[in-house]
Amino acid sequence: MSEQSAAPATESTGGPAEKIAAGYAVAGPAVELGAVVHDGRPHPGAAVQVPLAMLNRHGLIAGATGTGKTKTLQLIVEQLSAAGVPVVVADVKGDLSGLAQPGTASERTQQRAAQTGDDWQPTGFPVEFLALGGLGSGVPVRATLTDFGPLLLSKVLDLNPTQESSLGLVYHYADSAGLPLLDLQDLRAVVQWLLSDEGKPELKGLGGLSPATAGVILRKLIALAELGGDVFFGEPEFEPADVLRTTDDGRGIVTAVELAAVQDRPALFSTFLMWLLAELFEELPEVGDVDQPKLVFFFDEAHLLFSGASKAFLESVTQTVRLIRSKGVGVFFVTQNPTDVPSTVLGQLGNRVQHALRTFTPEDAKALRKTVSTFPKTKDYDLEELLTSLGIGEAAVTVLSDRGTPTPVAWTMLRAPRSLMAPIEPAAMAEAVQASPLQPKYGQPVDRDSAYERLAARLAPSPAAQPDRRERDRREPDDVRERPEPRRPSEPLQEDSTLDRVLGSAAFRSFTRSAASALGRELTRGLFGTRRRRR
């Protein structure tokens, strides 16, 4: 906290702070961010708030490391949950698990409450913890490669445009040939098949698959498996509807994707978040302007999503962000510098919370000038000076008013989150994961018939080429004769399973969702090449 903002709070009557706050007046429900700071002092009666109805117009939370971005995110998430809005957050460092428990009163929280006019009370919120493939603490989240699509997978594999095009050709073949790509072994099997003498004719007329390019793809698939992709890609596949839940008392459930265990694999987790958003885009109906969002999605460490991205990927991100608003979904990008976000995306983010920026290099100074140029003009502050002198928990804010117009820039002292501002104990998280209603649905992996088995069957000897069963039995020892054919481990149904249990299982739903592929009909794909589900 800066020395200026640490001064005692004072009320103003019709001064500059109140004039700024008038631009944030809201008739309906709103998310309270904090109080206007002017002349170095916070004004508790001058509230800075975001209309709840404007949170599907997207937003940006930016600032240097240690300036309070995570706490701002936590503050907004709490109020969305309390208003009945489900939220998805990427918890890269594990800090956001504290949302599940009430915060601890302290002298600092009480002082901040007085400075911002906040009736602060410690409060916990309903949180669902997920983990990619079970790597870390959380209910395992998986996706099939068929649904993930070639464009997103190319981003994960860091393929060049030629390799990306070839991967798209492999997907096209698998879709049209009825070969479900459920995990990495399936995709490797299809690539190897298309390189074989038996498989090469399948791509005749489509340009074929270069052995050199296929070799690159295969090597990168092996590397991805070693980084955890082998447990993330598979079934049961996560259903997007499971992030749209509320509690019995009407609070929105916060889905925290715990990424601490995979934070050294940024391409995997950042692209997974984009896959989940793309799936929501394909599944949700159009709702237009609504009183409050159906869901708000927070991309932490957003620069990882755009770093090294292909032109096709960036175009798909831009189009998804532009169009998903009409489906009632808000998207907030959280990053260190606004210039981390492409201009085509940045231009669609109507709500801005800009924490302090640092100017240690000429590039930093240039980025600062660019950031200042994106804010509305103001006579109340020298923005270039303000953005380099903001204290921890302070930000320059401009949002969309309930009329859809930009609010005046407000130097804002942000309220303190009401939940725990630290990670919860590992034992408490483990208990929450085991008690989750999603654990029985997604806890155990499933391995059903897919491209690997089907291509293996094609290469198996024909019945005519096999010896007579009686002759084979006569020649084979008993232990060989009784041994079943080896195959990959799977989860067999228990003998006492009922038809209802089978039909209600995640595995059966995964099977029916990809039935079009199994029947040999070509899949239709959405913006990211993800499978467009038939409603």
C-alpha cells in the first residue's frame, strides 16, 4: 500500500472523487471493487463498481508481479458466486483454494474495510477443485483428442503451419474413417497407419502425409505423454455443463482448476482452458443481453495462451471471445502487461482493472505508453505517473456503465477479499475432492474400443490364414491356450451393475457423444477444430 493511500479515510461532499464515482452509479446489482482515491486519499462514500449485467462484456486484470492481481480476481469471484453466477478460475499457483474457507480478520483487513466503506465479514464460498488428468489435487479432468481437435493440439505441440496442416489431415481421415481418437495412443496409431503400406492409399488424392512431418508429430506426441498428456487425454471426458452449477441456496459454484502441479507445462494447461471455453461456446444457446452472466471465466497467466500462437489459433480466440458474449459468458484475462494480449482481443475487453506497472527497461516504458493510450482521457490523474506509483491493492479502473459506455478512470483502493487469502491445508483440499459429487463420475479412467484397437484388428491375420482351432489347441500348452488376448487395461463393469448404472455412467455418455465417429460419419468441427456436438 502506498503512503498516500495509507492516509486516514475522509468523506467528501460533491468533490472530484464523488464526481468520478457518479460515473459508476448502478441501478441494479453490481460487483463492488472499492473506493475512489483522489488527492492521495480514499473516499469510502465514492464507490467503484461494475454492473453485474456488464460482466459478460469481458475484462482485463493486469499488473506487475506482487501488485494484487490475484486478490482482485478473488474479490470479483466471491461476489459473482454470492450473486448466483458460476465461475471458472485457473489456479496456477494454488493461491485461490482459499476461496473455500472464510478469511481471517486482522488489523489490515479492518483498516482496508474502513477505507473502502466495506462491511467486511469473513465468508467461505462453494469451490469445486479440478486437476488435469488427476495431476495434483482435484477431481481428474480429461478430454478426448477427437473433441480437443487439431488446432488446439497443434498449439500444445508447438507445430509449425505445415505440421499443423498435416495434423488436420490426420484428424480428417480419422473422423471420416470412424476411428475415435480418445488418447495419445490412438493418434500415434493413426499416424503410423497412414505411413504404412496398407494405410498410404487412404490419403491418395488428399496430398498424403510426409514421413518427415509425421516423424515430428510422433516425437512431439511422445514428449507430450512424458509431460502428463497421457493421463489428461482420455475418458471419461469432462462435460462443460458441470461448470454451470449452483448450490441449493443459490450461490454459484466456483470451479478452480488446480494447475500448481503442471505450471511448468504452460502450453498444456493454457490450451485446456481454451478448449473448455470453446466447448461452452459450442454447447450454450444464444441468450443475448442478460441481467447477469451465465458464467464468468478467468484466464490467469493469459500471456501463456497467446505466446507462440499461430494465426489460425489467434483468429479462433478472437472470434470466440467476440461471439460468446451473446451466450451469457464473460471472459477475463489476467496477465502482467496489457500488451500480452493481442489487440484484436484487447479491443473486446470492456472492463479494465490495471494494477501498477514497472518500467525497468525501454520496452517496459514503451508498453506503459501503449497502456495509457488505451484508457479514456482524464483530467483527474496523470495516468503515466499513476500507473507506476500505485500501491499494492490499488488499481486504475474503467468499466462499462449500465448504459454500456466507458466510465471515467478511477484510482481505486480495492476491497479486501472475504475468503482466506492463502492456500487451504492439503488435508482440507483432499477432503473436499473426495466429497465432490464429480468424483464418482470422473475419478476413474476408462479405456474403450477406439482407433488403436480398430487399426490393430485391421492388421491382425485373417481367419483363413490362422491354423485350425483344434490343431492350434493340440500344439499350444495349456497355459498359452487359456491366456486371453492382451489389450490395454480397462474398467470392466461390475457383475451387479444395472442398466441404469450403465446408461448413466460417464463412459456411456462419452461413447454416445462420439457415436457419429464410430459409425463412420465425418464429424463437424467448430472454431478451434473441436468437435461440434449434436444437440
